[in-house]
Amino acid sequence: MKLKIFLAVLLSVLIFAVTGQALAISWCHTFNTNLGYAQSNSNDIATKLEVMSLHVALLDQGISYDPDGAVTYSTGTSEGVKQFQSKYFISPQSGWTGPLTRTKLNQLYGCTSSGNPSVSVPACTESNWTYVLSPSTCPSFEMQTKTWTRIGNCTGGTTHPASETIFCNYKPSVPVCLSFTYSNWSLCASSGVKTRTVVSSYPAGCAGGNPVLSQSCVSNTTDANTNTDTNTNINTNTCVPDWVCSDWSDCANSQQTKICVDFNGCAVLTNKPSETQSCAMPPTVDIKAWVATRADLSDGPILISSNKGVYLQWTSSNVDSCVASGGWIGTKNTTNSAGFYTGQLTSSQTYTISCAGAGGTVTDSVTVNPTISPITDIKAENVNGPITISNNGTATLSWETANVSSCSLIPVTYCVGCNPDYEVEGTPESVLDHGTKSVTLSYSQYVPKKSYIISCKDSSGNIVSDTVLVNVSQLNAPSVALRANGRLSSAAIFEGNSVSLTWTSSGADTCTASEKWSGSKSVSGSETVTMPDFSGLTYEYSLTCSGPTGKAESSVKVSRIP
């Protein structure tokens, strides 16, 4: 409201202060003086007219700023000039009305010898409007806000509200576009707009993302002094890239990478940051110990009989030297695959190795615990359990013992839901006192878990044992979602008679169509069906998908709207 009142007062002043006549509909003014704070409230009539005309031009451009006064050039006016300079890509955007800014003002409002404007401002067309969708892709509730912005130089003609709510078609399986490859900008049109198209987008098959397809620009189509049409249509706008980069990746093969995207979409590489750099690979070292065979390599802690020893084995990468500490000392090779024997042990020892390289220093260790008592210990995936694995998944069993003479591995099956519930011990398997074994289990509602017992005898015939339990994840009930033209439950078609059916399912092995289509279908896919060309007709399509734990059904109704 403040701007409208100010504009009305300013126009009134211009009407009578200069000509004493009503201001013509096609107002014009030729700017001849550089303007800044020094020209504010000048006593010179011509300078006052320059400042007042500047206010009229800025307000006619739709630029919003706090007016300083009809003949005042202060912070508000300077801010308005900066917006004008930004709109027409005039650099630097100083807020001072210098030669470049005056040239553009005269292109828009300068007078010819006849007293008419030197440039005819065209009526706004659709190309003078650009919009941003929020959210950028259609949400599940199928409504978006479209915010409009006018660009270029035009008046009247096509208009749009500042914002409006639109309906959209939800496509849950379509990813949002993250970046675009554009065509070159078109030449700058007389409406002050240049355009381009999207050549490709990332990721493939994406939608939305709000690509920048039009921008304001400066079109040199008229000589402001002679009103002679040069028709060169030279695009003087310079698109300045705005590079935004991801963080550097982890160092791999002595190189780091990042991705840089130009948010202005200028399609040029000016000042693009480097996307690769050299780096020092991080060092690694891994020490393990084994007792009977290398098959039972362990990160520890390891349990052994007193007066026995273990073999140490280690690997490293990106290091130049290694040093031992703890239960051993001295310089070590960077790798040892043959095995370093510790000798007989009667007390717990921790063997530490530290290795250094250009990327830093890294340390690893393994602990060995001798004992005089008969002991057994079995784990699944290196934990005491119970553990849970997926259907048809694999678990690694590992066991260690001390002061025993013989050992057996015994599987135990649980029958849950049987009448009565019971456990069945399988055939014992003779195993070494240290070892590993991989087991694969499938889910059954009657056999959802299995345990494994390591049972050993000492020299006196005493039995010591340990158990670990492995559960198998219960399979989820199947689910299916059938859509018509991207919509669940119901959809409508207004013209044509083709309907795109798409579906996805989980936990299912087979799917079968019914109602207005039929036959065996894949567990996910798409198909185009045809409806009769009758107004008011409604067809229902159903899909039933079955899996090991049951079945699920989804239906959608499609109506033809007259």
C-alpha cells in the first residue's frame, strides 16, 4: 500500500511539475545524469526530475523497495536500483545509477524526438512467466503449490496469480531429478526472456526437480538515441554458474572425488571446482591367531590349554613399517602369512602390532588366554547367541576348547507347533578342539530355530559342553499394490480408452489377475488394457499375489467420465 500511494503521488508530481499536462499513457524519459546519494534532494530542477523519473521506472518494473521521497536518493532507492541491476544482469550491482544502468533505463523508457518512448514494451506472454512447484514432485495426497514469477520486460497480457494449488498424478516409483543437462540458451527475445530445453536428466527415468528453463535477459533490439531498429538480437546476458559440491569421498586408489552441480544450469564449466584430488591412502593392519589350523583364524580373545601356544598371522596395507608390543616386541614385517609361533603360554598375553604409512598409524591386537580347566565355548557369528538370520541365510559357527581330548558338534532341531513340541538331536560330528563351520537354515512355521552343541571329554572322561541358538526370521505376509494410471483404489479417464495398470508386491511368488482382466502375472510389472468407449462405464481390475505365508489382493476401479 505504501508503494502504491508513493507511486500515485510521484506520478502527480511528474504530471504537473514538468509539463503541466496529464502524463501520457506511454510515459518516457531519457536519463542523462549519473545518480547516487550526492544527487539526493538536489536544488537543480533537472536532477530532481531525473530522481523522480527513476522512482517511476523502478515502480513500473514491479520492484518493491522503501521509497525515500519523491526527489530523495538514499538507502531505499539504492536497494531498488540493485534489484533493477540484478534483474537485467548489470554488473556490478552497486545501487548507483551509472552509464550501464542508464543505458538500460533508456532502452526501456527513453524518449525519441517525437516525445514517445524509444522502446515499445510488449504485452506479457506465457514465456514471461516461470514457476516453481512445491514439493517438486507429486506427493501421495496429489496436490502441489505452484509459485509464479514474472521475468523479462512486458506489461499486461498473460497473467498468473502469485501462487495457486494444482492437482497432480502421484507416481511413487519415480525418483526426483537431481541434475539436468540443458540445450544452449536461445537468443534473447524482445520480451526480455531467453529459453532452453532439458536434453537429459539424472537419475534416468526421474521426474520433477524444477529445472531452470527461462531467464530474464537484455535484448539489444533498438538504438535508444535514433529509434532505428538494428534487429541484431545479440544476447548480452551472461549466466554465472553457482557451483555446489558434495563432500570429498573416502580415499580410494590414492584419489578422492566429489560431485559439483551448477544450480544456475548455465551449461558452461566456468570456475567449476576440481572434482578429483590426490590423497594418502589410510593404513590398515589386521592380526589374528590360530591354534589347530589356519581355518580357525580368530580376532580373539582365544582360549587354549595351559602350556600350549598359538600362531600369529597379520596383513597390512598402505604402510611402510610395523612394530610389535605387549606380549612380543621388535620390528616386524608388514605382512606375515606363514605364522609366528608364540611358544608355550601359561598366562594371558595380548599381542599388539602398530604399522605406519603416509596416511597415518594404525594398531591391532589379539589376546590369548591359557587355562588349566576343561572348557568349551561355541559362538555363532562371533557372539554367544542367540542370533537371528534371514530365511535361507548362512551363519558361521566357531568353537574353541581347552584341556579336552575329543569333541563333537551336535545339531538340535526344535519342532514348534508339533503335538507335542519336541527337540531332535542330530548325528554328532567329530570335530577338532578349535574350528569353524557354516550352516544354512530355511524358515518353517514348525522349525523356526536350531541350536548347536559342542560337547567334549577331558582326559578323565568328564563331559563339558556349550550351546548356541540360531533363529530364522519369520517371513512377512505378502502384500500387493495395483494402480491405474498411477492411482490407487480408483481412477478416471476423460478421453481415449487406454488404461495403464502397474503393480508391485513383496513376499509373493505368483500373481493372478481377475475381474476385468485375467491370467498369470509377474510379481511386479505393468500392462496397458483397453476399456469400451462408453460414458459412465466403471471397470474393476483385481490382482491376487501368493507367497509361503499366505496371499494378498489389491483392486482398482476405473471410470470413464463423459
